[in-house]
Amino acid sequence: MRLKNKHIVLGITGSIAAYKAATLLRGLVKEGAEVQVVITPAGKEFITPVTLSALSNKPVVSEFFGANDGTWHSHVDLGLWADLMLIAPATASSMAKMANGVADNMLITTYMSMKCPVMIAPAMDLDMFNHPANRRNMDTLKSYGNIIIEPACGELASGLVGKGRMQEPENILEEVVAFFSKKKALTGKTFLLSAGPTYEKIDPVRFIGNYSSGKMGYAIAEELAQQGAKVILVSGPVNIQPIHQNIQKFDVESALEMYEQCLMHFSQSDGAIMCAAVADYRPVNQLTEKVKRKGQNLNIELQANPDIAAALGEQKRNDQLLAGFALETNNELFNASEKLIKKNLDFIVLNSLNDKGAGFKSDTNKITIIDKHNKTFNFELKSKQLVAVDIVDHIVGLMAL
């Protein structure tokens, strides 16, 4: 049983392909998975909850409350319980709601509460599938990190022939098995990761900082943990929290605090990724009282903060890997390559503010990886979750050498 002890939420929407969900559900259960079906009201027009309940050995969830006793079906609990959410079939309408946060039924609400990966198997007529609105929604869902199981070409319910037919249940089942069977290549490894900005106090209410949201660093932390690594996350002030249990978080505010934490943990790490946007300078004098406005200019003397990546580069052992980030606005490759050599990095991740959709606060990024042998690896614009996969895959490749 290849899915033994796996918890899967199977979402079913209102498509003629819903009849295939019964075969898919039976295959998941036969492979050892515990499956909770969540179906939309429209989905029940195509396949009955009685059939699905018999196959899953669980009551099917469709409404927010039980019809007879008012029992609340907690989408939050489902989001914490599941190892995977699989929506098959997924209609154009449901995908539009998922892409735009229209949580008007139990399935979409459950989707928006998921802490685990989500796989989506679209099913619709070829013209709907190819419509610009649907393609845009699918791209949006991919940018969130969702996995799209591309539909097959074949005869459709309309009688037309083309792409839009939901993949056969046995093919979807193999996709699920392959997802869980992915080798955890970093099991037993420990990685130090810095993320987010640093804030350098001027007085009790003001600081020098930057626009970093921490999204890229946290995505890398999650992917490292998914690959089996223990992650020591040293984070500046951000509004997100790590999910995976393998991530141990240390909160800091200033560059000096981040410097101390990174030096403390580096020796016990197999590798370190310096993703934080660390302030280069801090005020010489941090005032204990708020500076009052007096209608005149305020001069603040700044002093350099320590270069954390360079400090780790000086201490790096031969059996350790060290990676850094370079956010550039001009002479990108030259500046990044200089940092790579100066800081004794194994590779550096370059992104440019000149690339639309890359940089601070966005959910996407476009990177180039430059290694110490001056080889470059260029990647297209994609979600930060998928960028994290590319970066961690590069790490896995280096550590396998």
C-alpha cells in the first residue's frame, strides 16, 4: 500500500467527470490512504454522497453545518489534518473562485485553509479550457504553488475532441503516489537560513529598514524541510509563520542580532542560505526617547553593520555549503559575481528589480543562480514556492557531488 497513513482531502466539483471520482477514490483507499471527500452542491448533481461515503468509509462533507443536528464541519481542522488536497474534477468556475478567494462553499473554504500541497485536475470543454480567463486563473493557481494535473486530449462531453478531458483516475493516482514517493534528499542534514528584513532603531518609534516580506526565505525553509532537512530559521520582523515541524525559528530585529544568531548556529549546520535583506548600516546613536519635530533637518550618522555572509564564508568548512542572495538594480551579473567571490560562497542567487514581478513583497520571483565555477543557471518568472524548489534542487545537486 503505497499511500499508507496518508491523509487526503478529495474535492469534487460539478463536472460530468465527477463519475470518475469514484474510481479515483477507490484507488486512493486501496493504496492505504485515509480520504475525506468534500463535494460542492453542484457536484452532488453528478455523483451521490452515498456512493462516495461507502467508498471512503467516511461521511461526505458538503455543507458548513450538518443538516440534522447543526454540527459544524471545520475547514480549519481539515486544513491541519490533510497531507494533500486533491481536487478532481475541478471546473472552470471552481478554479476561478480558488484563484480569487471567493469562498462561498465548503470546498473553496477548505481549499483556502489548507496547510499542505494542493493538486488540481481540471475538467471542462476545450474552449473553456483555452479561454484567456481560465488560463489566467490556472496561472494564478500555479503561482500559489498549486500543482496542476494537465487534462488529456480526447472526446469531450460536448462531442468535440480536444484538450480538457480530466486525466484518467489511474493516471491521477500515480501522480499522487509519485508526489509522496519523492525522495527526501536532505534527510539528516541541518540548514541555517536567514530571512526577512532587519530594523535598525533610530529612536523608540522609528527605524531604518527595507521592503522585504520574508516570503522567499520562508518558501526556501519550507522546501528544505519538505526534503527532510532540519531548518534553523533566523528571521527578521515579518508577518508570516513557518508551517513545517522541522523548522526551528529564532526571531531577531537588528542586523547585529541576526549576525549573532547566525554565527551561533553555523558550526552545527551542513549548509547555510543567507536570504535575509540585512541593513548595511545602523545609526551610531540609538536614542532612548522619541525625537521631536522641530522644523529643521535631522542628521543621522550611520555605521556599517557586519557582513553576515562574509563572516560565515571565513568560517566555512570544506564539508559545508554556503549560498547568498544578491538583489541588484544595475550591472547585475558583475555585482553578483563579485559578491560570490568576496564572501566565499558556493553559489549566489541573483534577482533584479528591473524584472517585473521579482523582488520585495511580490509572490513571484525571477532568478539566476551563479556558482563558484562561474556557471549561470537562468530561470523563468514563477511563484516563490517554485523558485524555492529550483534553489533547493540546486543544493541537492551540489551535495550529491
